[in-house]
Amino acid sequence: MPVSENGTAQEVAAARVLVGSASDFREGDRKLVQVAGRTVGVFRVEGRFYAYENTCLHQGGPVCEGRYFPKMTAVVTGDGRVLGEKYDESEPHLVCPWHGWEFDLRTGEFCGDRSKKLRSYTVETEGDEVYVA
């Protein structure tokens, strides 16, 4: 059993939380759970599960309660004129409801500076059950 830097194996095991059944999560669903005293958002995107602490890097807003949708990109002509915008389905974004900071939902990276990331949690599935550790 893995042991955290500051915890015992029992403390690590106690921090594993049942989120629910995978079959209850439709594509695009999210659920907020408490893990070791922190609120964590668990998302199902493209058939995979992702979990992040519900704290925006900007000013601590409830980032996991924000909207998420495909990345918005500009449609630009060869001479630099912007014709409009379109969705880029290859990169789902999570947008903090407080100030609009955008994060790549699959990596937790802040889109304005990829070196900054949301705190992520491990998601484990056993049979049809989903856990966050």
C-alpha cells in the first residue's frame, strides 16, 4: 500500500473515497465529493475519469463547479483576418465560474500558462465502482 510523505498507510487508505458507479456517470457528468477534508470534482470525459481539487489557482474559486466545453479557437484567414470561432473537440476545457480561468480538463493545466496545474487526484475503478484517492 502506498504511503504519503506525511501519512501512514492507514491514513492513505482512509482517504480513498467511493464516488459512485461508473454506469451512473453519463458522458460529461461530474460529481463533487469530499476527500481528506477537501472538495474534489470527478468528471467523466471521453469515457475516462478525471479528478481535481475544487480550488481555482487564480483566487480559490470553485473551479469544478464551472462549465466545461471544447476549446474555442479563432478561424483566421491566411492574411490574418478573423472570420469567427469554432470549437476544438480535441481539448475539453473547464472554466472557473468566478473569473473565467480555463483549464484543460484532461491534464488540469491552466490554458494561459501550461506550467500551472490544478491539484489532481487518482481515480480508480474496481468493477463498476469509481474511487478517488
